[in-house]
Amino acid sequence: MPQSHLSTIALQVTSTNQVKQFHAHLIRNALHRHSFWVPRLIAFCTRFHAPPPYARRVFDSAHQPSVFAFTNMLRYYYKWGSNQEVLSLFDEMRQCNLKPDPFAYPVLIKAAGKSAVLFHSELIKRGHDCGMYIRNALVNAYGTYGPIEAARQVFDEMTDRSVRDWNSIIWGYWNLGDEGEAKRLFDLMLDKNVVTWTTMVTGYSKMKDLESARSYFDRMPEKTVVSWNAMLSGYAQNGFTEEALSLFRRMVSVGVSPNETTWVTVISSCSSHGDPGLIDSVVKILEERGIIMNPFIKTALLDSYAKCGRLEMARKIFNELGVCRNLVAWNSMISAYTRTGDLISARELFDQMLEKDVVTWNSMIAGYAQNGQSALAIELFKQMINERVVMPNEVTVVSVISACGHLGALELGYWVMEFITANGVKLSMSAYSSLIYMYSRCGSMNEAKMIFHEMEKRDAVSHNALITGLAAHGNGIEALKFLRKMKDEGIEPDRITYIGVLTACSHSGMLEEGKKVFESIEAPDRDHYACMVDLLGRVGKLDEAKRMIEEMPMRPHAGIYGSLLNASRIHKRLDLGEFAANKLFELEPENSGNYILLSNMYASAGKWKNVDRIRKLMKTRGLMTTTGWSRVEHDRKMHKFTVGDRSHEKSVEIYSKLAELNRKLQGLGYVADKSNASRDVEDEEKEEMVGTHSEKLAVAFGLLVSEPGTVIRVVKNIRICLDCHTAIKMISKLEEREIIVRDNNRFHHFKDNVCSCNDYW
């Protein structure tokens, strides 16, 4: 077939199928390897989006690809977004001793990203740096990755600047956050196009100045769908859902056809609004317009349904996507399951994924941490590190730090900090606040304060983390000091701040100071009243606490009556205890702890018939007592004990140590407080019950495995009992150890037969 005829056929190619048909003609005429036709075939592949394997086969069919074949293949890979393939192919080109065509450099510069400067140097050496497209590519690269000064130098050296060049340098300044220079250049521009105006809309949106963005949008002489999408995205990404949906309705009303980006933006706005009905209405519009929902739109829908709690719809779309599921789809589904506490379904999906990114790992680790599975969060973090495929980031370590704090695992916390330091993970203000939380929850307030003071900038969250920690440790004076410091720094205390300070005053018995803080709160809520009831109860003013409850301007919640019940237990006011407990039985009938507390009060008073009545009431309501446990960290592992536990590998040594301690304690006059047995049984059986409480087993284990003089840290899930409190105080003096116990209410620092709670908890 004559060349001229083939050229005529080539002019008629308009699709991928026709490219393949034309390719067949070339093969029949043995021209498919020809240096003229191979570059042209690759150009067709680029224009008509032929699949990469096919385009590569065309390229490889040339025995010795020409510069033009390489240049066109570079363009093909760039169009497909395969930047790594672009750079790999460029290396192949060099190995073939071929010098790049000047037209190849704009593609190479764009694909190189931060490394574009290397090509700039090469261009200067070759004298190719004056080309219009090359210079524009350089301005784009420097504007995106910096330094902006290099972009400006290239721009200033241009003798004939195009609109595209102006747009590139303006975007570069927006990317740097330099609104002033971006606006100055915009005002200097004589010929502005729709891209120029859209760049200003996008720039102001990025700066969160939606008012200015909308001003430029409204003044645009003409708008394309890209312009509308820029303004829609500005609203959506900054949380202005109503404005985004209103603009979308206007867009449709003036006859602009939404594209894929529009739909994805609108659907995402609906999820931010939290109204599943809005998503359904958008789906209806899609169906009415006959829009084919491609994987990107379906993924946006999946994410929106997931965030709105419509898991069945989200999973239905997830299943429909099949092989088209991308990381966003997988991650959205995993996050949706963890938000609802379905960790089993989340982990099933996690384990099925062939490729995971940092968001995947973060979703699963945070899911465990936020749903009370802190040990699993830490184990998964260890797995992430060991696999070395994805590098943890700040979000990862914040979840792990919080998990360590929840467990009270200080050694693990140190290990995480070593990882952060060794790997240069940068921490934000919120991450430092998490560290303060971790150290305070692990019983190390000195380190928590050290982190606080190291922070260059602090906000309400970081102050609250420290104040709440001080409160749990009963440091009322320091909590008040940091409240004053907070105000001095111009940071307004919030409700959490005042809860922390009032709790600190309560745990320190600082009545007058607590009253002053309470009176300074503009509109105290139920939690603030609960703190005051707790404080009044602590100092023995139970009748005043009851009056405060009765005079509250809002209905008391369970926490308020819980504080009164505990105060009644401490001060042996059975009448008020019964009053508070009966209120609690109404407000939270399924909380077994309230029944147990009243039952213990009856047991202490020797009223066994009432004990039986409460126990029967619990049985009738199907309530089970919470199993008490205590944990101690050793060798970065948490060792857990329950009452009478003999499952630990060191049980023989633990019970031997416990017996030794009991003999020493009895020698000092210790007598077991058998009232905590809560049952009308023989004294010997009662003594055995309280003698093997979990916290005593944990302390005995801690004494066995730790170095003399070191601190023993115990975490307990329920309130420490009176007998264990007395015994551990004495053990701290006997063994010359500081013992820190964190129960579900506060920290107890035992040292020299004294507890930081002053025997009130």
C-alpha cells in the first residue's frame, strides 16, 4: 500500500479501535517498526487514550526507537499521570545515547516535581532554556515546589510573556500564601482569561477568604465548569455546605452542565451536612439526568453514606465497585465501621486489602484506640513498623500515644517517643497535647509539665490536657496556677477547663477556691454542678450539697447523684446514700456500680437483709457486677490480674510475696477491713476475699519484677477498695517504694504510708 494512501487513512483515525485497525494496516505492509510510523502511532495512543500495555508494545516494536518515538512516549506517560514511567523512560533514552528533543523537556520538568531544578541546569548547559513552553514549565515547577524566587527570576527574564505565564506565576504566589503579590500581579495583567480569574478564586479559597473568592467569581467576565467547580470546592472544603449547595442549584439553573468533579464536590458537601436525605436528592438528580455514575462518583457517594451512618448503602456501593475500588473506597468503609464500633468488619476489610496507605493504617489503629481496644491499637502499630511498607505519620502516633495513656503504659509511651525522635516525625500542637495526656494518664505529671513548657505555642486544648491531668492527681494549687497562666496568655477557658479546675479543687479539698471558680463561670452546666457537689461532699457538707442539687436551674444528671452517693459512702450517711442511689436507679437502671455501692454501704452497716434485697433487685433486672482487674506494665507488656487470680506464670512467687507482706503488715497492726467483702460470711472467708484483691496481686508482682527504689504503677478499672487503700499505704512505707494506683476516679500516690488523696476518693 502506498505511503500516501496510509497517510490518508491516518487522517481518518478518531478512536482507539481505529488506531488498532490502522496499526494492522502497517503490520500488513511491514511498516509497523518504521521510524516514521511508530512515533505517529504513539501520538494516536496519547490522543485517544489507548491502554498503557498497548502503547508500550507499539513503542517496543521499534528496534531502535528514534528521538521522536521517545518524546511521544514521554508525552503519553505524562498524560496518563505515570510520572515515574516518564523518568524511567528518560533514563532508557540516555542509555541509548539519544539527546532529548527540546519539546521533551516541558514534560520532563512537570514529571520531575521537586527535582525539576536538575533539568533546568541541563537546559542552561544545552542552551535550550529559552523555549516558551520550557520556561512556562519551569515557572510552574518552581511555583509549586519552590523556591518562588527562582520562578520569579524565570518569569522576569521572559521578553514575551503569555497569559499562561502570568497565570503560572500568580498561582505560584498563591501556593506560597502570598496574597499581596498574587493580587498585585493580577492587577498588572492586561489580558486576563478565565483561568486567571479561576486562579484568584482558588487562591482566596485556599486562604479561607470565601468572601473575596466569591467577589472574584461574581466578577468573572465568563465562567467555565472549572470556574464553578473552583468556587464550589472552596465552599465545600471550608465547611460552607449550604453555600455550596445553593451555588450548585444556581449553576444548574443557568444551564452549566456539571462534570465529574462537580458531582464529587456536591456529594462530599452533603456528607459534611450530615443529612442522608440530601445525598438521596443528589442521587435522584443524577438518575434524572441520566448521568452514568463512574467509580469516582460512586466512591464519593460511598464516603458520604458512610459518614452519615448509612452503612448498608455504603457497603452496597462498595460491593458494586468490585475491581474499581480504590484506596479511598476501602478507607471510607473501614472508617465507617470503626465509627460505629464494628471493629470485626473493619479488620476483615483491612486484612483483605492488598495495598494499604497511611490512611488505612491510621483508620484501623484509631478505630482500636477510640473503641477501648488500646492494646490492639499498639499491636497494629508494631506490625506497621515491622512491615516497613508505610511510614507512620503524626496522626498514627497521636492514636498510639492516646492508647498508651489509656493503658497507663509508660514504657510503651517511651518507646513510641523514641520512634518519633528517631524517625523525625513532626508533631503539631494537638500531638503535644496528646503527649501531655499520655504522661498524665501514666502517672508522670513531671514529664507532662515538661512537654507543656517545651511547647512554643499553646491553645485551650493543651492547657486543658495539663489541668485535667493535675486534677486527676489531686494537684489543686497547680491547677489554679495554670488557670491563671492560661488567662495571662490570652486564652479563654472553656467548660472543659472549669471542669478540670473544679475537679482539682475537689480532689484537694479546696472548698473556698472551688466556690470562687464556680461563681466565675458565666453559665455553669450540669458537669460543673457535679464537681461542686463532689467538693461539698468531700469536706463533709453533704446537706449543703443536697440543697445545691435541689436548687439547680436544670435537671440533675447521673454524675451529680453519683457524687452525692460516693460522699455518703465516705461519711457514712446512709440516709443520703439511699436518696442518691434511688435517683440513680431511675436515671441509669442498668449501671450495676450504683447497686454495688449502696450494697457495700449496707454491708458496712451490717444490714445484710438490705444487701440481699439489692442483690435480688440486680438479679431481677439482669445486672452483672463489673469484674475488677488491675494491670501493671513490665517489659513493655501489660500484666492483668483479677481477684484471687492464679493464672499468671509467676503466681507462686506472687502469692508468696503477698503472704510475706501480710505478715509484715500484721506486725505493724494491720487488720483487714472485712466490710469490703460485702457478704454475710465467716470472718476468715472475708479476710481471704479482700486479701487477694487484684490491686494487691498487681503490687506484689510489681515488687517482684522491678528494681528497688523504682515507682510501681497500677491501673485499676473500678474504684480501689478501702482495705487495699490502707494496705498499699503501709506497703509503700515497708518497701520504701512510691506506688501509684490509677482507679476509675483518680490517681493515688502512695508514699511513706500517706496517700495523695488524703484518704478520700
